Amino acid sequence: MNDALSTLTMGSDEQRDALIGLLPVRDGEAPWTRSEIDEVAADLAADRERLAAELIAAGAELSDLLRNSGDGAGDDQADSGSSALEREHELTLVNNTRDLLDQTVHALDRLAAGTFGACESCGQAIGKARLQAFPRAMLCVACKQREERR
């Protein structure tokens, strides 16, 4: 855990309150509380551990599939196609898990740096409700909609 996140989760009350006070909120939203940040940080840390374990398991499964892809030289086309589809599926799972893990680590880094809650595109507050539902969000709703239209 980096120093800022350590301070945020284990520092003195004054240090924690100072870092929490830096986190942006939208107009009309109550400021982040220590318990809300503790919950988000704990959820992200648990997700990081879970995703890292899933990535290892999915990587091992993919390695097994690739290693055994040459087996069954007498397989018909349907068997070969099925094997290729299974490999492609595992590769997709590995890539998706890796992306989610990267997003989780980035969210933890943003939390530690005091930039959690600020849109990475426009700098405006993302919104507490959005971040509590999906703490990996890096864009406000307006910027996310613009990105999806491209």
C-alpha cells in the first residue's frame, strides 16, 4: 500500500480528515465521510486481491489450453473449432480480468493521491453515488457519454 493510502486508511484522524477533505463532490452532495472512504478503500483492496487470484487462475487455464492445443491430431474440424473457441474465450477472460485489475489499482492510486472523485477528462466531480456504485469510474457521466458516442 502506498504512503498516502496508508495515511488515508491508517493515519491519524487529522491526517485522514485532511486527505478526505481533498476529495471532490458534486454540488448538493455531502462531503465524503471517513466511513464512506474506508468502505470504498476496503472494497477496492478486496477486489484487487480477488482479481489478482482470478488472473492467476485464468492464466493457468489458458496456458493449459495452449499447451494441449496440439493434442488430438486426428480431431475433426468441429473439435478443432471447439478448441479454438474455448481458447479464445479464456483469452477474453484473462484480458477482461487484467483490465478490471488495472482499473482497480488505478482507483486505489487515485484515492491515495486525493484525485479520487475528479473526472480525468474535465476535472469536475464524478459524483459520490456513481463512485459508491462503481468506484473504478474515472469519468463523470457527461464525459463518459461523450466517450461512448465516439
